[in-house]
Amino acid sequence: MDILVINLMRLGDLIQTTPVLRRLRTEYPASKVTLVVMDLFLETARLLPRVDRLLPFPSFSLAAALDQEGWPAAAHRLAEWLAQNFPRPPDMVLNLTPNRVGAILAYATGAAEIRGMTVSPTWELNTRPDWASYTLIVSRARQANPFNLVDLFLRESGLTPDGQGLELTMPQSAEREAEDFMGLLNLPADTALVGLLPGASQPERRWPPEQLAQAALRLMEKRPCHFFLFGSAGEASLGEAIAQRLPAAATTLLLGRTSPAVLAAYLKRLDLLITNDTGPMHLAAAVATPTVALFLASARVQDTGPVGTGHIILEPRLDCHPCLAPCPQLRCHQAITPAAVSWWADTLLNRQPLAPAAEEKSWRTMRIYVSATDPQGCHAYLPVVRRPLVRRDVWLWLHRTVWGQVLDGP
């Protein structure tokens, strides 16, 4: 059976596809799986296991043809690409891309069965199964959604969640590069290796670098630490702003200096990562690195929180969160405090049990969760601060129960 998986999204979304690939191997063990990804993220996609054939979607050349020659030329090039790579239609397509490009590509393959978004012969958008319709609709009512994207990917693919989290296959060369570099630092054995990821896809999702530096300094008061700063080359100024506030011997700047594979190898060797909601956070989850994640502005833990067990997530306890538009005040940046971040970071480094904790005055501006899985194998985020239930929490868990029963059927 030939199965095509289409994911034309970003780094984090690709990593969150790995449970789909794993469940396909379980339910269709004799199948041949092809994965189509954006050419920009081909290097990341090479880390995904259980793929028989990896195809880069030619977005650059199609965009150039569209810009320079018009849509007929772009359509002709797409037809040539399809004919070259799919001389026979696949038996089944799983389209995980929630836009018209992914829908048209799924339809154009000619597959007899398409799960996810597609188009009709009259170019109307269609979704199937019911979970794919839910995923599309709830994107316009995100505060009501209790399901992580990992589980939505599985369910709209007609697959059952297994609660086993994310996974990667890393080349040995990346492992050796990270191991050799970290060995050259010659750090004392009791030094905590802590990663800092100050960037995010949107500026409003970035916790201010000076506050991240304050959290790091507080953590250093409790134990010896060495901080590895990661991110893209365009985020180098954020890393430098943090490093300037920390002892020089306690930081290593790696922004813009790692491939996805080498970044994953570094993250695997950390004792802890402190990060905003960003793609490399999911790399860390895939290599089981304990994480303190900060979800600001439009980022929402139920949607894209780190999966696995034992990660800590902090988000602002504000009525306006998650926001849907640019905010001139960014109150959420001040709601998360360096004291709280360092406290929970130290808790994870101490490998202390993450039992519900009593309310602290300094935590009142935050919601604090621990990542877990429920009995159905879906990922969940449980409050770790004892507080009275509020209407928001009750509705989320009610939606989780009712939607599961309605969409899964009897």
C-alpha cells in the first residue's frame, strides 16, 4: 500500500508529525510511506523516522514561476512535478496541511482515499474524517480547543493516539559534533547544562531577554550552571543581550551555528531547556530533554505545548490570553516572572516529584501546568498549583470528553 503524507508547514509542525508516521507503521506495517515537505525544511524532515521516500515540494521554483511567468507556468511546473513523482496515484493521502495549497496537492495526486483537507472537482474545500473538520473549525475558536496538535494530526489521519510522544533519528556525525564540542568546554561534573531559546516566530511571543537573563542568574545562585544559547542567525542579538548579563565563562553562544540535526544533538545532552513556544522546543521534546516552556501572546499550551511527561509550562493568567491581535502593552511579558521560571527550572533539575503545589503569591499572575498523557493516550496539561476550579478549566475538560465521544462515534 502506497501512503502519502503531506506536511507543508514549519519545523515544529514537522517534528509533531512523527506520531503519525509511527502509527502508520503499526496499522499498515507493509505500506510504503512517502512524506512531502516544504523544500525549506528538507533538512529537518531528514530527522523523521519511518519514511521510505522523502520529497521536497518545490515551493521556491513554483513561487518564482508564478511571479515571473504567471499562474499557467506555475501550474504546468506543478503538473510536471506530480507526473514525475507520482506516475501512479498513491492508495491513500494524509494531508496535514490546513491550507488550500495542501488541499489542491492532495486532490491532484488522484488518490482514491484522502484524509484531511482536499478540494472537490469544482474546487470547493472538503475535509474528512470528522476530526479534520473539527481541526479546521476550532482554529477560529482556539480557546475552546482542549487537544494538542499532535493528537489532532493523528485523529484527522484516522489513527489512534498512543501517548508515546515525539521521536527523531539523528545522524552519528551530529552526535559526535555536539559531544566533541561540549567535551572541549571541560566543565565540572556537577555543572547543570541549561539551554536558553530566546527567539520565537513572532516578536510578541518572545519573553524579554533581560528577564530570561535574570532567571538564569537566579538559577546560578542555586547551583553551578552553563548556559547554551540557541536560535537562528537572525536572533543573535537576543542571545547577545542575555550573554552580556551573565558571566562570560557561563555562556556559549550557538545562535545560527547549528543545523537541525546538530541542534537536536545539543538539546539531547542538556539537563534542562528554558524556551518560548518555538520549533526547537519540539526537537527538545523529541529527545526527552526536560523543558520549562513560556507561552506568551497568541501561544496556547493546549494547542502546541511540549509533549511527553514532566515538562513545565507557564502562561499568563490574563483574560486577554491568548491574544488574537498585536498588543501595544504586552502585559503577558510581565506576568511571567524570573523568580517563577528559576524556581520551576530548579525543581526540574532536582528531579523533584511534580505533585500539586500550594499557591504562592508570586505565582498568581501565571497558570502553571505539567505535561502528561490521559488514559486514552492523548497529551494533556495538568495544573500544578492548587487553586479553585474556574469556568475556563471546567469547559476545557468538558469539551475534551464530549468531542472525543461525538467524533470518535460509538
